[in-house]
Amino acid sequence: MRPHPGRAIVAGFAATTAMTLALYVLVSVLAGRPLDSAMLGGAVAWMPAMVLQFVNGSITLPLIYVYLVSRFLPGEPWIRGALWGVILWCLTEILVMPLMQDALSGVTSIGATAILVFGLLLVLVVYGTLLGWLAGPERPRPSRLPEAERVAA
């Protein structure tokens, strides 16, 4: 049993949109000013990054959640989603953040770094919670047996 993949993709798009907006607010707070194209690496770098963010957040991560992860997590759908968000945060801290050291070189204060780390945790938990909640509860797989054979079995 698992959440429906189609619903998970729609949920992933909604959750990615919310997460992206929250990240923009977080980065604006850390920078102390509204985001502009220079802070985002210019329009040339921004568009492919947004496409990749939405492909991963709307398709790749929801399908990994549906097919590989959700069945092993405890609790209601929104709790499983929140746990998925924590797993994503751990993977981000281990795999992605070391690669971003050059991009984050301007964040030098301990307080700003803590806001970034825990802000990212909050954003990913919100993403996962929305994904789990909107993707819905696990649905039993329909039987391939004809009705008469199901009753006899």
C-alpha cells in the first residue's frame, strides 16, 4: 500500500512552491534586503536552477517518497511526510551543503549560519508535511482477481 503517485506529484508541486517562497523569504532575511537578480546569480543561472528545483520537488522526490520511503515511516500521512522532510534535511546537510561552501562564503556569522541551517530544516519539514498530507493516505492496491474469485478466496 502506498499513496497515489499522481496525487504525490501534484502535492509535490504545491509543496515545492511553498518551500521556494519560504526559501526566498529566509534568504532575504539573512541578506537583510529583498532578493535581486545579482543575489540569485543572474537570470541566466536562475532559470535552470528553478527548473531543476521544481522537477526534483514535484516529480523526483515525491516518487521516491511514494515508491521507496512512505511504507517504512510510521504514523499518519502528514507525519510520514514530515519525517521525509527531516530525512531530506539530513541528506542536504551531508551531501549538498559541503558543495555550497563557496556560495555561502558571505554568511560568516554563527547566527546567520544557524538561521540558514534551522531555516532549511523548517522549510523541508513544511515541504514534507504538505507532500504527505496532500498525497494522502495509503490506498490498498486493487485486486486483479475477478469478483467471483475474490469472494471464493
